[in-house]
Amino acid sequence: MKRTVFLFFIFGFITFLGCSKKRLNYSEKAMDSIPIYLVLANQDSVPHQKRLEYNKKAFDVFISQENDSMNRVNLFKIANRYFNMGNREEYKKITQIVLGKAIEHNDTVSIAKAYGYLGDYYIYTSNKDSVFFYYAKAKKIYQKRNDKINLAGIYINTSIVQGYEKDFLGSELSAIKALNVLRGTTEKSKIFQAYNLLGVVSSEMKDYEKAIKNYNKALDLVRENNLTDLNEEARVLNNIGNAYQHLDKDKMAIEKFQAALKDKSLYTDPNLHAVVLNNLAYSKFKLKDYSLLPDLFYKSLKIRDSLGLTLGIVYNKVHLSEYYAAIGDTLTSRRFARESLELSREIRSYRDVLSALNQLSIVDPQTASIYNEEYIKINDSLQISEQKARDKFARIRYETDEVILEKDKAVFQKWTVFWIAVSTLLFGLVFYVFRIRRSKQRELYLLFSQLKAGEEIYRLISERHQKFEEGRKKEKKRIAKELHDGVMSRLSDIRSSLLVLESKTDSETVRHCINQVAEIQDVEKEVRNIAHGLDRDSFSTKGDYPEILTSVTEEFANKASLKIDFEIDKTIDWNALDSQKKLGIYQILQECLHALGKQETDITIRFYKDNSLLVMEVKDVGFDIKNYEKEQILKGISLRAKEMGADLRISNILDRKTLLRMTMLMKTDKNS
């Protein structure tokens, strides 16, 4: 796990920045599962070049392995070791490799971690824009995952970088955001870091009372939770003492510095030890307590000199210059002041250049004007530079947010276009299906309407024939009555008149009888007229259904000028069919007639019995499957035949003729 630790800002105008990865303590048991190369690469006792070689060997092993979560974890460890050894470019290279592998597997945890690592890399470059860019990308992922611990870590690192760049308001805001995220969590170490950062920022803004409050909160966390991993207690005690020192409460400052020196963990960090010694010596100097001076200053200077901490050496020499000036040793005071000025110029620490110039203007009055002029020039330039830096980072924060916002907007627009396209496609598909269903429903509706219309036509024809039959029956009764009442009566009278000839044969009687014979001729004419009327109204007494079929066929033949050979087997018992089947046969006959065009050959329509089957045959129907209209007619015929339970077959015969044959079972005494 990577952990970034930054040293505190000191004296309000002095800024320290240190960074390291957390070192891991490996037991023998851990070494069984972790490659020995990683262990050796992490040991300070191993020569630097050897550590680099071991880390390279570990990389060669892991880079060839499968890209899984454990492989990415191990590659992060390799990156950590390069960071700890100061090899920033290899650190960046490994981090970019892990980022690519994480993106390949959509491992958001590793992606965010890699972004954080890259942000750490750019801290040590002049391209600070990239620090905030990568931190912002990591922050976005952690927010999405609701990963409060790592999100707080990003805010803390951002706060440190902002403080280093003198953007103290931004630094304070980031530290507060970290505390808000950590509220309700048990991550005391990060809460400590946030409070300590707030104390540092408050000190830099010269709000020392507020700084002490934040430092005390950090100190309480250290003591209550035993946070001794990185000398936290000694570090915070030194910071509190430093704040009291700026408030000129040096007695209280000395108490804090002495308490820090009593912390045994302090001696594991020589740099911090030197800082505390120097601060203790300076507070004693301010109180004019010279009992341990200048030994404390020299002890601190010796530690820093052995470690090559040039910035710390500058502080010591400025303080020694002040001390020797106070005791009247002007030459030694000037020497230390000039040495501190040279060193601060070498390392380009302009805040420390100002401290050295100020001290020289005090201890060397003859050249004070020169030092003061340079002091004013550098101070003005530094203030302008710091203001530009603050403005720059404010702009970076804004532009970073804008870039992320624009990217999110572009992604949103992309998805919006995608969903609009999908919605349009789905709508079109639904509309197409709806149209198809509507078309099918309309087709069924038209078919149903046609069926109903056929039934209505059949009903009307049946009613017409029924009325015709009723009229015919009335006419027959009338004729019978005429025959009975008129003709029979007259014949009876004539017969009675002619019987006279049996008893009388005179001329008068014979003449009278001859007249009766003439009357018989009139009766004969009357009977003939009645008989002719019966011939004209002669219908089958076996039922009107065959007449309906014959009528519709003859009517169509006359209209279409077709010759149709229509034949109905007189042995067919039409009463064996229900009205639904009669209607079906009638409609099929209509459909067949409709399918007929102008035919050059004769057309034959036959109805006959084949045992218990009723057979309907239509020859030369002329169906053309490629003709859409006739195809629909064929579908209608097939549907009606199926509804009646009839077997319908259509076949081609010689001379491009078509035979339609439909058979259905008739209800008889045997199958009823």
C-alpha cells in the first residue's frame, strides 16, 4: 500500500516537503509467499544498486505473468520501491503499465490507484497541472465507488501540494473536505493527517491560535489511538511548540519541544531530531536563557550537516548569527549570516535568502542599504510570484473541473445520442409491428365482414325463395280452387245436361247437347291455360337450395357470357347439411365463379354423391398463384373448406386447366 507523508511547514515562511512510500515489514512467514526480490529491494541495508537490480528482476517475473488482480498488486509494489529509491522515471513507467492492465480488465480500484500514483509523480516536476488532473480523475472514481478512505487520501495529498505552492486557502479547503469524507469512519491515521495539515496551513496564514487548536486535535488522536508509526506525537509536539514560538510564548514552546525530545521514536528520525533541537535552542535564545547555547544549535547543525540537509543548515546558521550578535561576537555573526545567504542562494530558497539578507542588514550596518534594497526587490518579486502561483492553481482547479465536466458532458451526449437512436429504432420496430398487426386485424375484419355479408346474402336469398314458395303455394291453392269450384262445377253441369240424351233424342235435345259440347271446349281451354301456368312455375318439390345454387350460377353465366355446364345429383339429400355448411358451399361456389374469367373452353360444375360423401367439382377454374387477387380467393376458399371440415384439393389437369375438388361427409342414419 502506498502512503505519502509530507513534512510540516515551519516558521510561517519556511516550507518543507518530504515524500516517501510506506515501508513494509516482512516476517519470515511473509517471505514464503512474496518473491525474495521484492523483499531485498525494500531493505535499506542493501546497497542502492543491488536494490535496483532486485526490483528489476522482480519486474521481469511479474510482467510475464497473467494479468490478474494479484499481478497488478505486485506491480504496484515494484513501483513503490522505485519511488522509495528515488527512481521517479521507472516509477512512472511501471505505474503506466499497471494503468493499462487495469483499464484492460476494467479494474476501477487499480485505475484510481494508478491515477493517484501518477499525480504523486508530477509533484516532483514543474508540470503541477498534471498533479491536479490525475488527482481529479482518481477522485472521481473514488467518489463513484464511495471509497471514503482513498478519497480522503486524495484530498490530503491535494492539500499538501496546494500548501507547498502557497495556495493556503485551497489547501485548507481540501483538508476540510478530507475530514468531511472521513466523518464516521475509523481511519484515525488519515484524520490525524487532515488535522495536522489544517494546523500547518493556519500557521502559514499566521493564525497561530487556530493552528494550536488543530494540532491539539491531532495530538489527541495520536495518544488515544497509539499512532506511533511515523513519529506522529513528536512531530505534532514540535508543530505546537513552533506555533507558541511565533506567539512569543516561548516558555510553553520549550515545554512542547522538551516533551518531543522525550519521545524515544524521535531518535529514529534524525531530521526531525535536528529540527526539534534547533527550535528548542531558538526559544531559549529568545528568552535569553543561554545555559545550553550555542551547544544545542551546533548539535542540530552537526546532524543536518551529516545528512546533507542544506535547507536545515541555512536555518541553523541564521539562528547562530542571531545568537552571536546578541552576545557581541559581530564577526562570527556576520560569517554565519553570509554563509546562510550563500547556501540559500545555491538551493534557490528565496524565503531563506530574505531571512539571511535581513540578518546581514542587522549585523552589518555599513552595507545594510545594499542588503535592504536586495531584500525589497526579492520580497516584491516573491510576493508577485506567489500571487501568480495562487492564481495559477486556482485556474488549474477550475480548468481541471471544466475538463472533467466537458468530458462528462461529452460522454452524456454520446449516451444520449445512443439512447435516442435505440429509442427511435425500437419505436420504428414497434410501429412496424403495430402496422403489421393492424393490417392482419383489418384483413381478418374484412374476411369476417365478407363472411357476414355472405351469410346476409344467403339469408336474403332464402327469404326471397321462401316468399316465392309461399306465393307458389297460394297460387296452387287458387288454381286448385278454380279447378274444383269452376271447372269441376261446369263439367258436372255439362255431364248432367248430356245425360238427357239417354232418354231424349229429339232434335231440340240434340241441338242443346251440341251446344254443351262447345262449352266443353271452353273448359278445355281453361284447363289448358291453368296447365300452362303450372308449367311456367314448375320448381323442384324436393327443396329450394339446389335452385339457389342453380340460380346464382345461371345469373353469373349470363352476366359474364360464359357457358357453364351445371349439374346437381338429384339423389343428394340437402337436408342432411346444416345451414352453416350450406352457406359455406354457396360461398365457395361464389368464390369459384368470381375466379372465372373469360374462358375459351367450357366450364363444368358438378355436385354429386360418392357413398356418404358430398362431392363438389369445378373444372377449368383458372387459378393463377402469381395473381394476388386470385391467391386471396384461394385462401378464402381454403379457409371456408377448413371451417366446414371439408377436404379441398386443387390440381392442374391437361391443357392448363384446373380442377377444384371438395369433399365432405354427409350426415346419414349410419353416421348420425
